[in-house]
Amino acid sequence: MIFTIFLMMVAGSEARQSCTSNSATCNADAASDEAALLQAIVVKHIATETLHEEEGHGEADTFATPQDLMGDCDGKALMTTSSMTGAVYDEVVAAVENILFSELDQTCDGANCQVADWAGCVLRMCGHDFMDFHDGVGGADACTDMNEGDNAGLSACLANGEFGHSLKDLYGNFCTRMSLADFEVIAAQAVMSLLATEGEPKETLSAGFKANFHFGRTTATGDACRNSTHAEGSLILPNPALGCSEVDRVFVNNMGLTWEQATALMGVHSLGRASTDNSGFDGYWMDPHNAKKFNNKYYTALIAVSWCPEYNVGGNPNKHQWKRCDAGSDSFAWKEMMLNTDMCLAYADAKGGSLIASPDQPNSNCCAWVHSSIDAYNMTDVIANNNNSFCNKPCTDYKAGVCGDGKGSTKKEELAACCAFSENSENQGQRQKHCMTPGLGYDKLWTADAQISAPAVEYVRQFAADRLTWINVFLGAWKKSTENGFGGKLTPLVYVMERFDFAAMKRCDDVPASSWGNYGKGTEEDCKSVCLDDAACSFVCYNLESSKCTQFATCDTTPQDAQHNFTCWAKQ
Ligand code: HEM
């Protein structure tokens, strides 16, 4: 074990998250407060692998938890939530919604995308909280060492204000009602469901998150937090440079996910981007418009376009990532990238070894792409989900492999589109060498190190082909990840039946059964409790004359004719 001690000057490193040059809400005070708090931290770094870059991982001598940054609570701050109704959960979602859609600039281009940046930061905050689960400690306990290099950038949306807004502003209204640990999870669920594709994906996610959510996480502070978020002598959070061995260590071994779940969880990188100011990496995982949507484009981006290594990102000799190398991608107004921990889900290097972009790994200097017409790796729905585009070429008939100029494309033409850099480019030579393409059976030739992620190759294809398949696996992976360490201590949301104000009563439509009384006959109390027990029930009405109870899927805002002799309730 090599111990390295170095000074990490972090003042000014929060440029993207605290301010943008054209942001009216540029929070200079917050940035300087943070600079003061974090200045000149001595980081004790434990290098576990030669590829593990010097900056970014380590145990800081100063230590600040998210709770420390929340400031005073107007009342008694709850460390463990004792009770939570569905209505309070919805209040948090509404507060996050207000920031996302009313407070932030909705513009999204190569330079600026406030929604993607803010939402990405909130989601990453939660991920960094729960990814430290190991040996029964850690998990979603709102314990994150905010001064650790791995967490650079997170204090902006947490407390200091990213584009002038932070979770701290919202938490003041909830601190007497729920722990910060529960709050961070709900806020992350909120950004994902609010930014999901309208229609079934959004409904499935929102309903799934809420139905699965159990409260009761205790916020860890002080020594309890310090001990769980640092492991003596080894890293806890994943090191992106090391590829799938880190996905295996953190997601599979520590957090107990299956490879299918681990692959689904990586879809969080659908939101937001990497920045040289924070991690040293640079770019969106896809185009900026999609980076502010929570969708399955992460998976189509992995296999419906092509990737080549980019060494020394931003001039940093320790940072290597993947960049697009299909024809035309070099003229995008934004930058797209993948980390080694993303790429390894679908590819191995040219010789079947782990795919690690690094000048020290010559076999990884290859072009990663998938043929559009391999029987064993059916790309039809993947290309359809990629707006009928393959390696940046429109496909008129992707089923017949017709992309680009309209003629049936040959493997040679596909290669020219996918691994397109000219002989004169800095990527000279990459056209000749291919990373191991999924679907051609090469995964059987993968080395033991690369083999570890072989199951993910097919999951990537399935998730790219069908977003609901991904969402359903994701919901299970998310629940497991956010509940690790709290076994048996968490409770489902409590629902109450709230009577409509009769004068302003809403009209209910969409009776699921063909007639009134689909919940049968009984008393008013029976009617309320049968709805409470049915997860699908949102509204219920009781006919005082016939004693029939009817469930409604929706209630609109049309004023109800007050002559009717019934009582209705909304479940909250
Ligand atoms: C193997 C596991 C993971 C690795 C190696 C990894 C690595 C990274 C890196 C290097 C960045 C760039 C950060 C920056 O420069 O600002 C990033 C961003 C991000 N990560 Fe991860 N991550 C992993 C898992 C997760 C998980 C589990 C979550 C959430 C539950 C998550 C959510 C995000 C989000 C949303 C962003 C964009 C942040 C923004 O736009 O500010 N990641 N990740």
C-alpha cells in the first residue's frame, strides 16, 4: 500500500455548480463560503491500483456531513422519521418540481443546461450516499464526507446553491417531519420521475417509487458517519478508471445487486454530466437535451453509436475517458463521453481484456461499436429507440440494415460510419482495431477480468431496446440500494382518506368497474378502508342511499352537482 500525502486546493473548484457566467443567480457568496470551508485540505490518499489517479479519492482531515451543512432547523430536527404520509411525500416532490420547472432556466445547449446540472447533482448526491454501503454499515443514511474529493461539486445543490437553489432551501420546511436521510432519497426519486418521459414511463416510475418508498432512515452524523463512510485502508466509492471490477465490488459485492440490477442502476447516468471542475472527466453521456431527461438513452448511447478512448482529459495526465468517434460527432456543439465503468458493461478491449482507456493499456486503443445486423444481438429496437439513427446516420430501414445513403449498408460502410476518424486525426489507427463487439460470441474469449461483466452485455441491449424493461428492473435496484443497512427498520408511507370539500367537490370519472359499487356495499368506514388497502385506489365515493362504495382512478376538477347524496375521499 502506498500512502501519498498531497495538498488539494479546492478554492474555486466549484465553478460549474455554484455559478455560470451568464447565470443571474450566480451565487458568489456561496462559492466563497465553501472555498473558506474547504480550503487547503490535506488529503491522505491510499493508492490501490497503479491506474487509480492521485486526486479524487481519499480521507480528508476536515469532515463535514450533509446534516452539518443544513444549518438550523426551525423546531426539532428529526434524525429518524417517525411517520410520513403519502401527502408529505408529494409535498417534497412538488417542492423539487417548483425548482426544476419554475426556478431554473429551461434552456439546454452544449454550454448550459441548468435542469440537467441541478437534477444530476441531486441524484448523484443520493448515489454517493448509498454507494458507501459495505459490511452492514453505511447506505442511504445522508452520511457523505462532503470534503472528500470524490464528492466534489455535490455541496452546490445540497447546500450552497447551484444556480441559486439547493436542497437546504427546501429541507427547512421538512426538517421537523423527516430525517435528511429520507429526504435525500425522496428528492432523488423526485428528479427522476419528474424528468421521465411523459406517459407510461413517467407513470410507472412515479407510482413505483412512491409505492416502494419506506421511511425511517436514520441520518448518520459525527463519528458514526465518519466510521461508515471511510474504510481503513481501502476505497468505498467506485473508482471510474478501473472499469467493471469496481461495478462488481461496489454494486454486486457490497450492495448485493445482481448484474442485471447493477446494469439497470448505471442508467442514472442518463441525467447530468461530468465536469473537469469536479471529477476531472468532461462531457454529457448523450446529447444535452436528453441529459435533462431520465430515460434509457444511456443504453442506446452505449451501443447505437461508437466510442474511442480520449486520453489526458482537459490536459490531466491521470484522466482518460471515451469519446464519440462516429462520423460527424466531432462537430457537435457539446461533448459526449463515457467512463470506463460505463463502457465495460458492453465491451472488452481488442484482445478480450478489461476495457480500460489508458495509454498504458494499448489493447484498449480501439473503436467500440456494434454491427447493426447481428442475429445474436438484435439491434432493431435499439436503433428505433435511437431515433432511427445508427452511428449518427439516419436509418431508413434499419431492419434491413439500411442506414446512411439509403442503400443496404455493408459491414464496410458501417465501419466507415462508426469508426470514422481520418488517418490524419489524433485517433489515427483506431479504424483498424475494434474493441470486442457484443453479439459475435467474443465474450466467451474474454479474460477472467473482463468476463465478470459479460452478463451486462445482453442487459444493455434489452434496456436500450425497451425502456419499460429497464424501468422495472431499475425500480428494484433502486429500492435495494436505498434500503441497504435498514433491514426491518423501514415503514411504508401512511395514507389517510381526506374528504372532498363538498362545495368544491371534484367530479370523478373513469370508474374501473362497469357500474357503481365495484367495492361492494357496507359502511362509510368500510368504503374508506378498502381504498386504503388497495394500492391502485386514489379516490373513492360512498353512496349514502344505496351504501355502495365505488373506486375511481381519477377525479377531475369539474364542479359536482351538489344534489347527489354521496361522500367522496381522496387518498393522501
Ligand atoms: C460505478 C459506479 C459509478 C461511478 C464510477 C460514477 C462516476 C461518476 C463520475 C466520475 C461522474 C462525474 C461527476 C462530475 O464530474 O461532476 C458522475 C456523475 C454522475 N453520477 Fe455517477 N458514478 C457511479 C454511480 C452512480 C450512481 C449509483 C448514481 C446515482 C444513484 C450516480 C449518479 C450520477 C449523476 C446523476 C451524475 C451527473 C452529475 C451532475 O450532472 O452533476 N452515479 N458519476
